[in-house]
Amino acid sequence: MSSDAHLGDTSERDPLYDVPPEQYEACSHPRRVYLLEILTSDTDGERGDDRHSLFDLTTELIEREEPDVPNGQARHEVRLSLLHNHLPRLADCGVIEWDAETGVELVAEPQLCPAALASLLEETPDDETDTPADDELLQRVVDPSRLRVARLVHESDGSLSLDRLATALAARDSLAPAETETAKIELHHAHLPALDAVGVLEYDPDAGLVDATPMTDAVSFIP
């Protein structure tokens, strides 16, 4: 039985509306998520003054990722990825300042919670062969529409109908009736199958019902 009365009823502005698009892209890679978690964990949510050396960041990332290669090779690969990919992307988002010599400093809090994203990555056991890779998981989840879907499913008391979910999302976005039908089609063909594929929720397309999973809770804390 579907139980979804008053789903999503709120007068508060959804914080997901205020997240710059480039932050979604920045948080769609596991290494950048772990990097942001390291930079924010030392400040307890406050902007910090300390800079982190590339050596120390490389060490911490290797400890978290546990790559299956010799340490020297891992250090070389991680450092290169930081210099030529991850640090420039985060700097473009305005959340860090960095220099190869002086290190990295957090200059603005990410609007998507790195700790919640890292927790999501840790929800899936590494020894299960049918589980998604971390980068696939983030690419499917770190999307404003899908994060809103996960939150609404988390708030629902029991199975949530596709029609009610589409209506709740349309109400949040002030969509016209025709746009609500479009949102329902996108949910059915894109967003819900993608989230079901990585275990964030369970979607029965024949019954038109959505159910939460243990990973739904982790996703609901991201924004």
C-alpha cells in the first residue's frame, strides 16, 4: 500500500536549487569526494586556515582508496591526477586554492556534503561482484533531480507511487500539468531505473511503485 500523504510539503527553499552545476560535476568522482572530505574534516564545517601539502593529501588518498598497485606507483598516479585533473576542477568551482609547492587550502564549503558522499561510497561492500563501481555510483546519483527523488523517497512512509512522486517533484518546481507528465516520463525511463541500478532505491516499473533501501538514507543527507 502506498503511503505518501503530504509528501514533500514544505515552504522552505530546497538547498539543491542553490548548488552550482559545476559542483555536481566536481562531486561525481570518488577521488574528489575523498579529497573534499579530507579538506573539510579538519575544520568541523568551518573554513580552515591550514594548507595541506600534496604529499600528505596523496598519502591520505592512498590509505582511503587502497589501490592494488605498489605504493610508489600509486603515489605517482595519485599525484599526477591531483595536479592535472582533480585540483584544477575543484579550484574552478571556487572551493579550494592550490599550488604545487605550498599545497591546498579550502576556501569555501562545498554545498554537497563530502562526508555524506563518502559514506555513500562505503555503503556498498567491495566484495560483491554485482555492485556498481564507485565512479558509476556517483555519476548516477549526483544529479539535482535524482537527489530530490531520493529525498522524497526517504520522506515517504512506505511504498511511493510514481504518480505521487511526479506530482511532489512538480509541486516543488512549480511545473504546469503538461510538464508534470513529462517529469513522470523522465522518472520512469531515466531517473528511477538509474537509481534502482545502483541500489539507492527499488523501482517496480510494472506496479509503478518506489521503495527505499538502506542506501536511500545515505543519499538523503548529501545536500
